[in-house]
Amino acid sequence: HVRAVGKGVDQQKQQQGPTSFSLTGLRAVGINCESPNKIKLTDSIHSEVDKLQFVWTLEKQKEKEVVSVPVYLYSNRAQFLFELYFVPVNFDKALLSQRGVALLTNSSF
């Protein structure tokens, strides 16, 4: 699973070790990270993701409980990288595509 750590999320619960790695400096478009592996829609255009931590576990989520968020290299969204899966907090997953929700790795382009 993925732990997205945004502003105000408890960063002490993060795991370190051979089964995880982290990315920093990402920007979320249309969403905020509420807690590890959960997202919430927001009216702000961008929000910073302090750390995105990838952790390999044997946990399984039911397909209907998760939503996919595309990750792009640049803000022009020309270079799709991959999708990440999160648990939505009180919203219909159809709203993700309507609002253009995404994660950007480099917003300077």
C-alpha cells in the first residue's frame, strides 16, 4: 500500500526498512492526504504532499473501497507514470475524474 503524508498527518507512524521507500516534493491536485492511504477532496487547486511512502505489505483492500489516482511527471500531464490506489474519505469516486485529480512529480513545467 501507499502512505501519503500531507500537512497535519502524523509522520511518526511511518515505516522504514527494506520493504519501503519514499518520494518527496510531490504536489496533489484536487485532493488532500488525510491519513496514511486515505484522501479527501479539496477545493484548493494544489496541496503539497510532504512524503509519499511506498510500503510492501500483504494487506488486501476490496476493489470497491479504493480509488486510483494518476501520477504524472509534469503538470501538463503529457507523461503518465503510474496509478496509485487510495481509500476515499466520504466522496463518490466519480468526482475524481470530474475534478481532474492527480499527483504531479514536477510542477515546474
